[in-house]
Amino acid sequence: KCVEPATQKPYPVGMIEKAMAEAGFSVKQNKNAKSQVSECIKQLQAESNLPIQRARMRVRVSMPTADGKRLREKIVHGAEKIEDDETGQEEWQVVMLIEPGQFRVINEILQKECKGRGRIETMSFAATATT
């Protein structure tokens, strides 16, 4: 779920393992994997020579146009890149790249403000190697 920041391509597992050893990170059997991943990424960013960042999520957010006009700034605030932004008569829709942590933020805005009329869809999550 992590990539080389300049190319946005994933690292081979061996490089990640080497960087983990270099940073002194070890997996703990009795701890939850999700929290360890977050901790590991932070430690790699701080203590290894490997430039690394979380892969971005590509999401589509859609809602009625009236809600879109009202909430657009809040929704796109955390976007790293907006790929498509369309306002139709019935629906506003935006496709954007976000850091995974922004997913929850956007979802909470939709739940609070749209009362079931808005939705967020994950189009892609992890970076994949291309040949």
C-alpha cells in the first residue's frame, strides 16, 4: 500500500523488508496488523533512507447538485488531485486522488450533511506495478 513518491510505483517486498530492518522495526505477533502498518510507515519515513508514502486512493463522490454546490469546498479540501468534476442538473460528481485517511473525513461529511443522498466509492486503492 506504499509507493516511491516520485514515480508513484510500488516497491518490491524485499526493499521494504530491508528498510524495515534498517529502521529497526519488527512485527509484533500480539498487536493488530492495521496499527502496526501505520506505525511501520511512520518509522520508515523517519528512520530509513527509503523515500516512501502511502498509495493514494482514487474515489468518486456523488450527491445531488444542490448538496454539491453547498459542500464542494469541504469535499475537495483534502484532495491531492481532482481528475474529474462534473455538475449536472441532478447530480454533482467528482473523481479525485486522496490520502487514505481522508476517506473517513469525506464519508463523515456525507453522512452528516447529505442524509443518505451522497455516496463515496473507491475506484482504486493500492498502487500496482505496470509492465
